[in-house]
Amino acid sequence: MWCKIGSIGVWDLFGSIGIIWIWDFIRLSMTQIKINLGGIVPFSTIDWRGKAAMVIFLRRCPLRCIYCQNYNLLEDDNYVERQEIEEEIKKNEEFIDAVVLSGGEPFMQPGAIAAISEYAKKRSLFVAVQTNGFYPAVIESMLKEEGNAKLIDKIFLDVKVPLSDEKFYAKLTKVHNVAERVRNTLDVCVRAKIDLELVTTVFKNIVGAGEVKRIAKELEEAGAARCPYVIQQGRAELVPDRAIKEADVFSHEELKELAALAYHAADLENVRIRTREDGEEVIFKRRK
């Protein structure tokens, strides 16, 4: 039922109906769900700093970013029973302490997120979701605690370009009116006081020094200065059709320079970089 519904129009409609109605629909969908699965990494230490996590990739995404690293998850479907994923979690639970849901865009399948999260919580595992922020109403609904059951412990939010630049967002993602949605998602997460990490993927001649400084200032203005800001090294070899060249990839030292620019442009508490060679590193951390 759930995964067959077109997501963009449906959630635009739900946004006008209300958060409670959305949650009721998510709960209904959980009882009939098949999950559009992209793949599973049983064990990862790089997707959630300080935790050993299973990473579950969910298919489909409303955006078509020019540097998408997981473009193979955008089109085709692979529906599986929820029990198949539950069995994978149970099989690996002795080696992990968390589950990270990635994509694609996981919040296109909120019923899947809820079902997987509830099972993970029963196994005493933490849950995080990586998102592009396109579905603020859905995210707001799912961040509300139901009783004592908190479904999501952490959000990793992509801030692809300055949030004040709607045209740039449209050029990068090939979809209109994305920046406003991401701004709303950021506001939802800040108000919910969820553990939040902001991530910007950088490539030369696309997103670089000027954009990173503007994003840093906007994060501070949005009340997210205490949230870690991660500047992530883009991977040219994963971009479809080699549309981005290896020469456009920032080096480790160049990423550290970008981190310095972000740190000095705004009163951010924690600025990090992430590279394929060295993983995630804290470059600047202000004393509280």
C-alpha cells in the first residue's frame, strides 16, 4: 500500500491536513508495508561518529542532484517484506549499537522508517536517518514522541548549498522550491532539539569556499550553531557518467581550509571534515 503511493504530491497534500493525520496514516501503512530496499551494509564505523552501525539504504528520491553518489537507488524498485530487514538486524545486533537509514531519501518511505525504527528500538539499538530535508511535515510528525517511544535519535541533514539561494538549489537538484523545504526541516529539527548533524558535500567549481561560508552563517542564524557541521569530500568516481572530474575533488588539506573558513565565518561550535581516506575528523571545536 504505502510504497505504491507517489510521494511528492501526497506529502504536499498531507502538509495541509496536519501532523496528527500524517502520523495516523504512517501507523496504518506500517501494518501493510513492503519496504523498497536499496541495500544493507551490515557494519560501519564511518556513518555515525562513535557508533558501530548497520546502514540500510531505502530506494527513490525526489531530487536529481548533479553529483549524486547513490544514483543507482533513484529509479528501480526492490520491495521486500519488513521481516527480511528485521532478520538482518537480529543477525548483526551483537556487533552494532545503531541503525542508520539512508538513501535515496528515507522519508519517502515513512512507514518503513517507523517499522524499522520500532524493531531496532526493541533490540536496544539507536536509530539515525540521513535526509535531504525535502519532507519537513513528515519529519516533524516522526520526531514527536509517541508515549515513551522515541523513534529517531539523530538526524543527518544535507545542506547542499546556501539555504537562501533557491535558484542554486534548483540548479543543483533539478527540482524547484527545495531550499524552503530544507529551511523548514532545519527549523523543525532545531525546535525538536533532536541530535542534529549538518552535512555539505563539496566539489570545486560547484560548492566551495563562498558557499561554505554562507551556509555557516545561515546555520548560526537558524539556531543550529551548536550542531556539528561536516564538510564532506565529494567522490567523483561515484558520480554518474563521470560528470565531475577527479580534479574537482578537494584534497584533505583543502577541506581543512574550508573548515577554517566556516569556523571563522560564524560562531559554530564544532566543524568537521569527512574524507574517504581518513573518515570524519573534528577540525575546530569551541570551548563551551
